[in-house]
Amino acid sequence: MGGEQSEHEGGCHCGAVRFRVTLSEGFASARRCTCSYCRMRGAIAVSARLGGLDILQGADRLSVYRFNTGAAQHYFCSVCGIYTHHQRRSNQEEYGVNIACLDGVSPFDFPAVPVLDGVHHPNDHGGVARRAGILRFDPAG
């Protein structure tokens, strides 16, 4: 999947929240994270600049969750509970957007996704992101 800037629409499971996003690197930024929250959430996130995400509907339905340092803001639909996006701790000028919330895109479209070491967060050890591994999807065939 490509690495150039691309625009997409998406939303939560129940449809209460809808958004339009410009991905700053297209799908090339797809990644997972090993921090305690992302590990439990299990989503693949792609990058958008802070001004690149517009909530089209349901801003009043979005709730936010913060933990640990409180720097990252994780947004989810208060109706269906689906995580839609988050403002990153590692780069406060970026959002991570749940790839599964983009119309016509599935996390299973990506056979290999880099996994970053969020347990040892880059902001805690000099700003260098470390790769923890690769998550692979090998469809039965």
C-alpha cells in the first residue's frame, strides 16, 4: 500500500461518528504498538497531521481516554466504544488513526505491519522509536 498523502472518510461501528482524514504518508505509516493500551486495543494506526482530521458528525459522541503521562489523547465513540483516533504522545502534532475505521479498508489488507516498542516509549529514552517486531497476517488459502 502506497506512501503518498491520501484522503479518506471513515467512522465508528455504529455510525454516530464520521470523519475525513488526510493521511500524511498514505498507508506507509501503518503500525502497531506494544504499550499496555495499544496491546489491549489491537488496532493498526496510520498517521495524519494534527490539522488533517475533520470530524464530520458526532463530535459530541467522542470520549477521550488518557493514561500514564496523560499526553496522548485516545478518542472513541461513546455509543459503540470503537477507538477512532488518538493524538500521539511521541509527536503531539500527529494523530494516529484506526485503519479499521476507514471506509473500504481492513487491517487484514496488510500482510505485514511493523510493531513499535511502546513499552519503552521513545519519549522516555531519547526520542528514538524502536521496532519490537512485525505482525503478520497469512490468510488461509
